[in-house]
Amino acid sequence: MKIPCAAYALLLIALLGLTPACLAARAESMRPAPTPATPFDSAAMAARVRAQFLHAWDGYQRYAWGHDELRPLSKKPFDWYGPGQSLLMTPVDALDTLVLMGLNKQAAEDRTLIDAKLDFNKDIYVKVFEVNIRLLGGLLSGYELTGDRRLLALADDLGTRLLPAFNTPTGLPYRYVNLKTGAVRGVDSNPAETGTLILEFGTLSKLTGNPVFYAKAKRALVETFKRRSPIGLVGDGINVLTGQWTGTDSSISGGIDSYYEYQLKCWKLFGDPDCHRMWNTSIAAVNKYLADERQGELWYGHANMDTGQRTATEYGALDAYFPAELALSGDLNRARRLQASSFKMWNLYGIEPDLLNYASLRVVDPEYPLRPEIVESTYYLYHYTRDPYYRLMGKHLFDEFVKYCRTQDGYAALASVITKQQADAMQSYVFAETFKYFYLLFAPARTLDFNAVVFNTEGHPLKRVP
């Protein structure tokens, strides 16, 4: 596919939704996107992504093998729950990406490490949400891709150890559970944490034949949905014992985001009509009260869950997952428009901030923790439209991702997208999601049958139930 440089420049202007006058007025804050000097080559891009993944993976193997994460600047290992308590976050999160990229040697080494070292019989309180999406999701996806039943046994063990979290009067799970004792704590939660369990727990039920996992997770999702306001919105805080809202700010952002995602994906993965009805009800309220039209651009902001009154004009890197959900639901018009807004946010400083006031274009949180959401949405939009614009967009994102985040032995988060100062962090999702979605965007469609899987919120593909 060959696209002239001039056409590429016009494409970027159109995607950003900017008039020439607006471009001139914002010249100080908005960096123009680079123009490619050579024709675009998707196979070469896939190879580039694979090579950069290996660069980060080699750094992890060299300096943090057997630990949860690598600190890429200090070149030191980091374990979430303290020294000696590693749960192999990066190895489990990365396994399905290694398989999809055809890195057979590295995938075999990874599976050997997981089989030998991963042990959940630890006296530690883990966050149910994070362990579910990263570890349980990674083990299940790894099993479905490799057939290694040791991975399924580990998933079954972990899922069983998480079950005590659901022992509340409401069925909404505690935030933390002790993997060894089953003790629980953390009553103040949010819809994302109470409603982001059904894909993994449902898949575990499917693979083990034990219906309790699906039942517990579905009840948690339904109980969250039942507590929506009269106008159909949910807040950002809920007490799992009483079911009362402790926060009334509504958005599609962190603390709520994957609650909506799992309604839609539960229907897609399991064909559950209850999940379909919940999604249809929820998206109607989201589009009515959270969608925000600004000078021809589409954003999604914040509103009071009871009144629908706008509370903030903020949109960030986490919100950039929503074009993917809109595309998955069939709403390609909104998906395209919101993706253009996400891309505009990215181009303000050459890489996206964690939070932006889209009304003033002022950065609220300048961090970039290597988030994958905008890449995920680019991949989804390319899949559904086959529009070459989205592969060009992905190349632009990847070029700047490498430019600003690559280190000698890995990839580093940015403390500020304005100054480009790097931070000593490389979370496991960079392997599970960021690199994976970049790779799938450029790789041949046969690499993964998109229509045969549903990705969990950590980017782990789970096989659809026939």
C-alpha cells in the first residue's frame, strides 16, 4: 500500500479535526505528525514491533527473570507484594503475546518458568481486579493457545482462591483477598472492580465444568447494574457490604471503564442475553449524558450519576479504549469520531497524557504509563473498516512510542509527556496489550481469528463459546 506524503499530511489533519486557523493558533502546543519518507509496509511494521517487544523482553529476562516486573532505568526487579512474593506478573501477562508472535523459544522458556515457579499459596492480600485480569486471564488465554493443562490447573487454583471475595451480603466482591487464608478486606470499591470478572470466571467455568465461577461473577455484574441511577448511570464508588454509592461521579474512565466493557464482551463471548440487555441500557445512558459534542468533535466527559449534569470535561488515556467498544458494538460512526479525538490528544505533545481537559486542551495529568488503549482502538477500527488510515495512525503512534519510551534495556513510562522525562516503570501490560495490539494491527489477519475470540481488558484473547 503506497500513500503519497501529501495525502498522508491531509489525512492527519482530517483525523485531528483541525482547521488551518486552529492549527496555527495551537502551533505551540500541538506537534505536527511526521510524514513518512518511504511507502508504508505492514509486514515491515509487524517485524519492527516484534523486534521492539523482544528488546523489552530480553531486558526483563536479563535483569528481572522470575519477578513481577523490571524497573527499566535502574535495571532492578520489582515484586508487587514484596521480595520473595512474586506472582510472575510479566511472564503470565506476556505468554499469549509470545505465542502469537511466533517466539517459540521464548514462549517455551516462559512456560517452564511458570510451571516451576508460580505458586499461589502465599500469605498475601492481592487485589482481586488486577490478579483476575492479568493472571487469571493470562493463564486461561495461555492454556487455550497452547493446550498446556498445567496452565489450566493454575487458573483453577487461582480462581478458587479468589472466591471468598464474593462472600458479601450484596454479592459485590471485596477488593482484596488473602490467597492463603481466604481472609478478605476492602469494602470501598467501584464498578470496574465489581463488574470486571465475568470473562475470566466464565471462561474458567467453561473449561473446568464448575458453574460457580460464572455464577459469582455474573451476580456481581448484575448487582452493580441494578444499582444504576434512575437515568441509567453508575458512580465511581460503591460499598460492597451495603451496596450504597460512595461516589456519584459518572464517566467511561478509570474506576468504571471495564464495567461497561464486560457487559458488551460477556454477550459477545458467552451469548448471554442478560449482558446484552445491560449493555443496551447502559450505552443509551452513556451516549445521552456522557458524550460531549465540542466544535464538531466527539468526546466523553464526566457527569453526576443522578442528574446527568456535566461535572468535568476530562478525557484521558484510559478513556481511549471506548472507540474499540463502540466499534465492537457496531457503532462505527461514533467509534471513528472518538478515535479522532483520542488521536488529537496524542498529538498535542507527541504522546498522550494520562488525563486531558478537552475543553481547554490543558493537561491535567502529564504521565504516560505505557498505556495500550489508543492502540487497541486503532486495531479494532482497522479490523472493522479495513481503512488504511488506521494502519498509518498506528505507525505514527508506534514511531513516537519508540522514540520517547525506549531505554537501553526495555521501555519506560513517562513522568511527563510535556518534558518527556522517563519514569522507572514498565508494567506487565506493555507486553500483554501495548505490544500485542501494535503487532496485531500490522500482522496478517491469520495471526489471530478476531471473530473467534474476545479480548479481556488486559488484552488476553479468550475463545468464544460456540
